[in-house]
Amino acid sequence: MPNITNDPNSVLDDIAEKASIFEGKEAVRTILREIFLNGTIGTKSLSRKLRMPIPTVAATRKELEKIGLISREKKGAILTEKGLIFVNEALGIYYLESHYCKKCESTGIALPHEAEKLIAKQRLYSERRPKPQTEIDQAFGRPITAIRRAYLMLENNDLEGREILLIGDDDFTSLAIAQLKTNAKITVLDIDNRLLEIIKEISTENNFKINCVTHDLRKPLPENLMNRFDAVLTDPPYTIPGLELFLSRAIQALKNESGRKIYLAYAHRPPKMQLEVQSSLTKLGLAILQLIPGFNLYEGAEMHGNTTYISILSTTESTKPLITLDFSEKIYTGELNPTIREYQCKNGHVSEIGSSLEIKNIEELKEKGCPVCGDKDEFTRVSRRKIKENAK
Amino acid sequence: MPNITNDPNSVLDDIAEKASIFEGKEAVRTILREIFLNGTIGTKSLSRKLRMPIPTVAATRKELEKIGLISREKKGAILTEKGLIFVNEALGIYYLESHYCKKCESTGIALPHEAEKLIAKQRLYSERRPKPQTEIDQAFGRPITAIRRAYLMLENNDLEGREILLIGDDDFTSLAIAQLKTNAKITVLDIDNRLLEIIKEISTENNFKINCVTHDLRKPLPENLMNRFDAVLTDPPYTIPGLELFLSRAIQALKNESGRKIYLAYAHRPPKMQLEVQSSLTKLGLAILQLIPGFNLYEGAEMHGNTTYISILSTTESTKPLITLDFSEKIYTGELNPTIREYQCKNGHVSEIGSSLEIKNIEELKEKGCPVCGDKDEFTRVSRRKIKENAK
């Protein structure tokens, strides 16, 4: 272990390495700062606030505990005396106030009073959703996220008098938009008929007008949806082929002119992977007008710290789809990056999870509980490995 | 004139064409919506809120007035009865509430109470700035902008215990950062020695420690500033060569590792030009982590609606400077896009302004007043033309 006060960067590097997190030393520094700012904070909150995967935060916390910089209390991690000295004196971090905007949750969109009622209704609608199909990257957005997206579109002049398309809508954003009672014409396209049936039901009950189309996006867009829409919202699979496919279809659905907007939800990724996303957007000829980290909150999606960003993209004179025909390549996370993860319950029993196994993800494991002792309280990831393509 | 209620899109197109604005019909629609939302609103506020150049807004307003959709009151533009019907019935716009967050001005950074004192001090510092040299694209940021930038960097873990570089600092952001009294080590690099002298003076008076370096960025970075910094802030010339030059130097100044951040202020541009910016960033291997429209406010810079965005960029494993040696190409707006603009005072006298003329910009014209009658109240742009390269 390097000298704690003289060489803080090596200490951080060391912890990042031991925790096997590929976010590196800056992630460790940020985690320490956030614990300092909060006094005590749980792993889940840390993960969400810092937009880091829960396993990254959990593994780092464990290493920080081992070298005595933090200890665990009931409410979560807390700095030890040694940890406090390290944060203050070695890292130079003293500032105790956050400038995160509580009013709009730093999204820039302040919800009006009546939004509470809309969120309550949205919650009732959301409860009627079936189980998410994680193999097609479903992860259900929270009611507040759907409502905030609707207001974001309204604020940006993209609802009133507009024709809009939702490409995939496991978040029920269409219902949130309908709740605002603008005259927006809403079309929802989804591969999952179960979701569309419920959207239709709720639509009928509330006299919303939502046009639902069951469609596998790997097939070309139906002719009658081409060059028609003013704006599109999509929360695609967080893979490059998934992104390029969904955005290519979005481009074809939009009116063929500059200035049409796409609201894109996407995972916070390490800079290298975000650069790949940006490179795809540039190839598609889509300009990023705004990018709001932490905008979307999910009920599941722990791998993404339960949160993703939203970006407002605009078509330009050089916008063009990269895919126009049938698409037969893999697009979902589980297809492209099949992994097996081992989780340990607090009694020490290890369970394997992965998209090719019976228990597909941590959310499912938590719901079913440890197969040995049934405990549902707390699981720690102990390993993660990629499955080779051939082994599938 | 197309039928106002049956073919609203053609009406909007028609106005955009007559006003010769290249932002197109969507700009007209947005302007109408903003007037509707506000009741009465002046050109300057419209321009700032919609992040559009003042001449674009002024020209559109004039055409809207001509066809009787708006009229002018003392406080600014207001919809006529015909205009209200058009906005409501033809455009489908009824919603009267804005969801802009007043607490953080939709920047995501809520200023604490003590910020008021800091802004007041920053105002005193700013008053000591000499006249902006518009030929090198200087435009002075407002005190609140410098303070908010400092809090943004603090919030993002980029001040405490960090070594930071400001590439160009006509906004005096260095002084705002120093006011926060973190232990950040600040270096300012600027071509304009007048500004650096004042920063040094204020620094001495307040016992701030700011390292000032006079340097023309077209020359390579001084050896002792290479691979040294944790973060850079820059508000470069809003031209592609200017952007690429400033960011190339920034990359070389940063520690050579992934995850180092650049805070980039840049003008809101039509999607096509924003795509060019994005393309440059992608070539430089810089990932956009966040993009906050309207973050920066200026005392001048009317051509940009007095506001620009801020974007937080991160270095990645593929980051590389595009320029490492001497750079002899043109980088400033006036060099690259020399234009002559004709403005008319309210008494009808026309003045020519341009970077190659005696009166360089609208700010100067307003200060000096109309050369014929001395009137300073109100100028309307009547024409704009590019000067051919050879004619210079």
C-alpha cells in the first residue's frame, strides 16, 4: 500500500485495481468525495448519484473498508477518522455543500404542482405493466421520468400541434404525454404486444388517443410511418448496433428536413464508450443540442445505477439512416455481451446469474431470493466474466 | 400569402423566407410560441431565451408585424387577435406555463446564498476589465456566469485538490474560482496582457494565487504547461479552426490519461454547424458528458443572443491533439467570416459595420450612436453580406 498522505493518487489507483473497476482512480476519488458530502450514504444512492453501476460502487466500497478509510453503519458507508484525514489532507476535499438543484433535480425541468397528480396516475398505470423482459433490454422507467420527459418535450416546443413517435415504450411515456392533454398526435411502436395491449386499455379508459403499432424494429418501418413525424423519443438497447438501428428507423420516421428532434435516452458509460456513441451520432448526421445526465430513473437497471441520460438530437442537412433494410445482427446487451456474474448472499451462498441462465439479472435474484437460504436482503457481486461468443 | 388557418406551415415558411433567416420555419414557430407564453416580450429577451441571434429575432418580428400576427407595445411584441387565433388554432399551441427552472436557471447548478456576495465582488472585478477586443473574439461573460462556472467545476469534483488551466480568460473565471477558496491551483493563459495585468492586480489585493502566462495559442504550449493539468476551461473563438486549435492545446496541457475534463463554452448554432463541432470533438477523441444550453451569459455577443452553452468533455483512450506545432491559419470570426452589416437607426439613417470597418459591431454602434443623428436607442439590421476573401 503506497503512503496514504504523500501519494494519494497511487492509493486511489491501488484501490481501483484491487476492486477491478475499469472506471479507474477517478471513480474512487468521486466515491470518497460523495461519502464525505453525505456523511453516511448507501450503495444504491451512491450509485445513482454518481451514475455508476452498483457493482462498481460496491466493490470499491469493500476495498475502501479493507484499508480502513471507511466503515459501515446501518445507513451505509461513513468515513473513518483516517478516511477523513485522507479526504481532507491528501485529496484536498473540504467543501461540504452540494449545488445540485433540488427543485428540478438538476434536469432543468421544474415540475409544476399539478405534476404530482399526473405522477400518481402514472404510477397506477405503471403498476399494470407486466414483468420486464430483460432479454430485450426492457427496464421500466419510473413514473416521474415519464412525466418529466413529457414536460421536457412540451418545453422544447415538440408536443403542441405535433405528430410524435415513441420507438419502444416500456416506460409508458406515451401515457404521460397523453396526460398533458395537448393536441399532440401520439404513435407508439413496440415489439412487445403485452405492453401495447395495456397502453390501449388505459387509453380507452381515459379517452386518450394513442395509435399502437406492434413492430419488430429489425424489419423496415411500415410505409405509412415514414417521413411523417415531428419528433421521436426512444430509449434503445445500450449497444452500438441497437443505437444505430433505432436511430436509423427514427430518422426515416421523421419528416425529411433539418431541425426535427430525437429525444434519446442512453446509459452513462465510461468516456471511451460515450465517444463511440458520439461517433455513431456523427455518422448518422445527428447534432447533440443538449445532454442531461441523470435525467431518466428506472425501477430496475442496477447495472446503470438505475439512471441514464437524455439527449436532445436534431436532424441536419447531412442526416441519413445507416440501416434501411432488414437488420439481422445482434442488438441486445445479452446477445452482444453475454456475461455470467456471481453474487453472494449475506450468508455466503454464491449464485450465478446471466442472460443465458435461469436467473437473468440481479433484480430477479433479489426477487426470488438466494436459492440456498432464501435471503433477499443483500447480495454482493464476487465475479463477472464474459462468455465467449462460441460458447453460446 | 398562404391561407393562415389551413396551411400554417407555409405561412411559417413564407415568413422565414421574407425575413431571410436561415433558421427556417421552426424559428418562426418558436418565436410565436414564446411571445404567446410571455404576453409581451422584447427582442433582447426573446433572443436570449430562444438562443437566437438578435437580428434573426428582429427580422422575424418585423415580418410577423407586417402580416398582422403581432403588434408592438412599449414592452415589446404582443400577439394580435389574428395572431392569437393563428397560434392557438393553426399551430395548436395553448399551454401557458413554462417549466424552465427558475432556481438554477435550468443550468442544474443551484447557487447557494453566499453566491450573491461572490457575484457582487465579481462585478467589481469585472468593471475593471478594459474594452473587449472584438477582433480576437473577446466578449465579456457576466459575473454570474463566472461564479456559476466555478460552482459547476466544484460540483463535478474538478476544483478541490486539482490543478486547473484557463485557456483565455476574458470572463475572469479564474477570479471566480479563486473566490471559492478551494485549494485549486489556477493557471491562466491569455494573449491579451491587459487582462492578465488586472487579474494579477486583483489577485494581489485579495491574496489569491493565480499563475498568469501571456501566450499566443497559435504557438505551441510552453513546455512547463504540458501534461500537467486535471481540468481545463475555455471559451474559444466560435470557428472550427479556433475550436480545434484551443482544444488541441487543452489536450496537451491535460494529464495524459482518460477521464480528464474540458469545460467548453461554445455558441448555439444551427444543427448543421453544431454537427461540425461534434465532428471536431469526435476527431479529437473527446466525449461529450454533458451539454447545458444557455449556461453562459455575456454582456456583449448579441450575435449569439448574449448566451452560449457549456459542455463538459472528457478525454478518452483515443484523445489526441489535431495541432501540435505552430498554427498559421485564421481562427477568429472576423478573419474567417468577414461581413458587412447595415443597420438603420430609428430616424432612418443607415450605418455600415464590420470587422474591417471603423465601427466593428453593433455594441460599438450602440455606444457611439448613429453617426448622423447620434441616436442610440434602437437599430434594426437591414442587410448583411459576406466580404469575399480577395476583397479584404
